[in-house]
Amino acid sequence: MNWSTSVLVSNGAPRWLQLAEIFRRAIESGEFPVGATLPTEAEINTQFGVSRTTTRSAMQQLVQEGLIKRRAGIGSVVVDTRVDQPVNQIRGFAEDMRSRGMMPGYQVLGCGMAPASLEATQSLGLPSGDQPFYVERLLKANERLIGHSISWVRPDIFGAKTPPTSEQLAEGSLYEWLRAELGIEIVGGVEYIEASLATRQVCPHLDVTESDPVLVARRVARSRQGLPIEFAIVTYRSDRYRFRVDL
């Protein structure tokens, strides 16, 4: 159904909420693709017989949902929707994306046994001389760049087992490899999330400019026995990813 053929009902939800739903459906159906401009406030007011206040309330709702941005001199522009990550769950990126009907993807930038940062060493409870397994990857959803991840995995869990290769890490989840090859299941941990600015080091990987806003998550993932298995720092593009709290 085209947005202009929709109607508001007098005995239903507030008119601004109905308007927001009409344009939400239009955006989700592809009637207004990413980069498209929504009708002007005047056009919406005339089409639906509503006030400027009603239309602005509807547009503000879509802004809060991350569907559009209001741009001076241009209007309401449809933007890339962001992936929601529940903050009360720790699970692999691949599992998270598949649960949303999206195809996870990786680009491996490096992996192997390597010296760890002091933060990683302390988070994993390792002696200072230990060299954990290091993985650096770009994270993608439906081939769209989402974030940049650096992980350190404690070395004593591998035993005689060879750590995953870059080819294996490019094709699948690290957590799934740990479960399938070592019998280690990640079931909990702790994660700290903060707003930050893109650094010079991460800018080329995320295709952003220095000081652009990003979300940074620092995570310690633990096994069912409570052993810290992985320390990770994941930097997300804030225009494509957000965290959700279920209350």
C-alpha cells in the first residue's frame, strides 16, 4: 500500500502514532529506500488533514527509532537501519546475526599466537609472559560493514589442538569453533559498553573519519565452568549498530 493511500482512523491510536506507523511500513517495504527523502511536512499535513505538531511528532518518533534523520534544507532522509544487540546476552556475532535473519560475514585482518595488551592479560588472568591466540576481524551483516573486533583467547585451552586458521575464522564463528573443536561453550561473562570517538587506527577499517561517533564494547566471555576464555574489544559504527536493554 502506497503511503498516500493510507488513512487515519478517528477511534484508534493517536494520530501522530498512526502517521509514524504509515511511514515506518513504507520505509520497511522499500517504498522509501535508504537515502530517499520523505514527503514534506506541508505535503503530509495536506494529505492527512493534520497539524504541523502532529506531523513533527510522527517524524520525531521515526528519528528515535533510527529510521530517518532530519536534515536542514533537505527534510527527513531515510538512513541505514541499525542492528540491535540485547545487552543481557553474550553470544557470538554469527549467532546473533542469524537470529535476526541476517547473514554474518567476516574479513580476517590477522590471527595467531601473539603478545597481549596488559588489559587483555589481566582480564584473562594470564601470566605476563603468556601469548594468547589473537584474532582481528571486520564484522559484517548482509555484507554491510558493522564493526571491528580484536579478540584474545587464553592459550592453555588449546592443548595439542591447532587454533583456528584465518580461513576458518573468515567462514564462521569463533564461539562455534570453540564449542565444536574444544567442547567449550560460552555461557556468560561481563561486557562494558561506552560511547567513544573513532581513533586513527580504526578509521580505515570502519570507513569512518577520525572523531566520528562509535560504540566500543569490552567483553570478557566465560565458559560454563567460569573460566575467562576470551577478552574482546569491538568497535561498532554507531549509525549501523545499537544496544538494546530488555526490562
